[in-house]
Amino acid sequence: MDIADDADRLQTLLYSAYDSDTVRELERPLLDDGVPLMRMAASAAAHVTMTLLDDEDLAVEDARVTLLVGAGDNGGDGLYAGAELANEGAHVTAIAVGRSLHEEAFSAFVHAGGRVLALDPAAEIPGCATGFSAGEAGERLQAAVEYAQGSHVIIDAMTGIGVSGALRGIAGAIASSLGFDSELPDRPALPNNEPSSDLPLVVAIDTPSGVGVNDGSLPGPYIPADVTVTFGAMKPCAMVPPASYACGHLTLVDFGFDIDDCVPATEMTDGDFVTDSIRLPQLSDGKYSRGVVGLVTGSARYPGAAVLSSAAAARTNTGMVRYLGPQRAQDMVLSSLPEAVIGKGRVQSWVVGSGVPAGDDEASDSDFQRETIAALLKHYALPQETGLGDDADARHASALDMPPIVVDAGALDLLPDKVPPQVVVTPHAGELARMLTRLGENEVGVDEVRAQPLACSRKLRELTGATVLLKGAVTMVVGADGESNERVILSGRAPAWMSTAGSGDVLAGMLGALLAQQDDMLAEDPALVPEVVAAGAYMHGLAGAIASQSEQRGWHRPQIYGHSKKQHFGEIGHPIIASDIIGGIQPAFLQLL
């Protein structure tokens, strides 16, 4: 492999995550060849831990380290790491949460001077007391928790990628005592994901114990990490919220996996990804060939959304904006954007719903915008079944030929039951919960969406056929890859300052503009729809970062162990309003191009 190929592979590793089954398949050839993956993983974890101690001005020989170890290979990684730390002079105690330990790793750990405390009365660990009473088991658990809380570092090696569902038993009790029980991470959005100065610091081995490895959920007790040292490739929990918020700073240990033929479970956008969705002007271009965006946004009650969405669309590399709305909104749009054209005409994309009253709003009954949007969306409705006659087949073909449309805010409850993938819905968590409730038999609450955003986004796409963009600190796009397979693309570029009124209106306009400038490529390759939508989310976040002068973001790429210097993340920035984000769009283009 030449240098360029290796650089491309590393770039893919940094921005892709693979499910646990795929990671095991990638490991197998190396294990069969005798590559000491466990030793490599443990050595990296030990060195990361020593770096943390050094950052806290703590000498290794003065450090008290607690290992939380399970019976599997993840526990083996932890024990080998503990052995290295003990050999460097650290005081290391392993708390065994299962009935056994990885035999070779346990031997190395004890030989290095490590101590072991067993919590399970039925444990079969050499040198450890067993058969103790339930009362003593409780006392041991309490003592273990107190010891861990008094440590300088906790190395979390209880569970690996083979565990699914909530932690139970001793591991669950430990996680609940030292971490949280199904609670979402809640902390100020700082300019980086670096460890806090609060002790004990937590280093997670591969993944934090208790997180949903493949879906990013937090199904029960879990231990949030300051640093997660992950091996071979990232797992979805390192990208997908809310689990990604529990991973802290990410360090990836590269095992040299051959990922050429592997399909990522999730992908994260970066600047290179986004530039593919930007159409540069050509010498033969006129305003129509550069893309025309039609907007049915704003209303008599909320006219500002019309201004924000149209101005954002106009500044996102499109040739023209057509606006349809009430007189007051028209006047405001023309005042801020005299280039806008009022009224119907040919468009390459639509943006509807921003600033339009939802169905449960008291202003919705008399709002003409809702009637216009409902009539437009009928053209996107797919018949529930095809092959039922010429009429149904014709309606199906007609819907597929419609231009892409961004359905936002007040238009979400007007969405037909089934639509093609060029229909992009852009809910926040509360709106997605209401959509799922409307489409299903059970009521879905906003807390459920926040706890399982990927599962809920997948469900909405499955029910409607639409491309789903769920807004958040890490924005999630779930769409089709063109071969009836799912594609999940994430963007964690936005600073938290962007959670401000009108920010979503700006995003909708930007999405419409990027979709409009794709010529006929989206019709030829529907797999481009989620790519363009994710690119729009990234550009929206970048514009907000420029406007707020903030390097804080919802997700930071990992460091490659042994390849990267310590990252510095810059300033936290300052508050902004939605209009400031529009002002950041053009500088964002300059930065990307």
C-alpha cells in the first residue's frame, strides 16, 4: 500500500463506523495470522492512561488505578493494560464483575503486582475468595464502588462489543453507582471533548460499558468516559448520540484493517465530503441552470421564516429564488432580498413549511400556506401498492419525477403516508415523536426519540419512504443508498450556539438550494439525496461556527493512536442569531472550496 492509499484508508477510518459483526470479521484474518491484537490494544490503553496522568501532573508511581473487568476479551484488554501500568509503578486493583477472567491476561496482571477483588460469590478466580454470603457480597460491592471513586483513574473494561441491551447484575450495579442509569448526558457544551479535571478520570476500553454499541442508545446503566480508546475501527456508538456524548475524547488504535469492501454502518461528514455536493458555476450557466428554489415558507403569523429561508437559499449557490406566501411575507422577502421572484414558475426544488402553523396551532385553520403545501404534497404521494392498474402506476411514476422537496416544521403533519426518497423531512426530536405517533398505533414521546434517535429516524423512514434529517448537536440523516439499503450519514459540525430561533429555517433554505443545483443527478442516482442533505447540514454547522467564532461542535474526530499530536480546539465562541448564520454561508463556501 502506497502513502496515498494509506492516507485514504486512515481518512475513511476517521469518518466511518462499523457494526460489531463487521469488526469481528475484520479482526479474524489478523487473529488467524497470530497478530497480538489484545496486547496492542492494551499497550495503547496504558499509554493513553499515562498521558492523562501526566496532563494532571500525577506521577504514574503515585497513581491509584481501578480496573473494572469482565470475563471476556474486553476484560483481557483491561488486565493487560493494568499489567503495563503496574510495571510502571502504578497501584492497580482489578475489580472482577464476572465469574472468571481472561486467563493469560490475569496471569500477566498478577505477575506485575496487580491486586484482584472478586464481587461474584460464584467466581472461580485463582487466589480470590469465593462462596461468601449475600451480605458480604453487598459489602464487597460497596467497598469496590468507594475504592473506585477514590481512584485517580478508572479503566472501564467490563463489557465489549458482544454485549447488547442494558447491563444487569453486578456490572449494572457498578455502572449505576459510578455513572448513570438511562439518563442522557447533560453538561455544558465546551469547546472540546477533552477530559475534565475531576477525578477519577475514566478510560473506556473500546466502548463505554452500558452503551448501545450498534445503535448509539443508552438502554440502562452506563459509565460515561473521559476518553474512549477504541480498537481497529470505530463502532456506531462513537458517532451516534446519545452514546457518542458518553464516549468523551476518542483515540483510535489502527490495526490495519482491510476496509475496502466493508460498508460502514454510519458515516460522518467532513469538508471533503461536502465539496462533492457543491456545483461550481460553468461558463454556459444562466440563473435557471444554476438551480431555482421554490419556497412556500413563512405565514401571516410567522413571516420572519420566509425571510430567513429565502435569504439562506439565495446565498447557498443557487441561481434564483421563487417565493410563494402572504402579502406581508412577500414584502419582507423583497425588502431583504430584492432578487427574489414572487409567484409560481419552474423550480428544481421546493422548501415548504418553515414558519407555517402546524395542524395543532390555533392559526392553522385559516392559513392559506397550509392549503398550498397540502396541494403540492399530493403530487408526491405514492400509491400504497403498484401494479394495480395504469392509474396507480402512472401516479407512482409521476411522484418519482417530482423535484426534491424539503418538508419542514408546519408541513410535517401534511406529509402523505408514502413518498419517494427525494422528499426530505427535517424534524427536531419533538416533531419526529409527533410524526411517529400519527403514523403508528403507540404514542411516542420526545424522551424516547432523544434516547433512541437512530432507531426512531429509521422507523420514520421505513413508514414514509422519505429521507429523514433529525436535527441535533449531531444531525442525523437516514436515507436510501439506491439499492434499497439504508444509509446513515451524520454531521457533528455545528456549535451549540446554533440552537436558536430561526436556525432551522436557515437550514431548510440551504438544503433546498443544494438540492436544486444537482441538475438531473438526483433522479439518476437517488443515493445522492442523503449525501446532499448531510452536506447541507455540515455547511449549516460550519456557517454557524464561523458566525459564532466557535470551534465547539457536537462531534470531534478521533485521534489515531501514534499518528496524531494532541489536538487543540480553540475558542468556545459567542451567542448568535439565525441571521448571523446566513452571514456565515459565504465564508463557509470560501473555506470549503
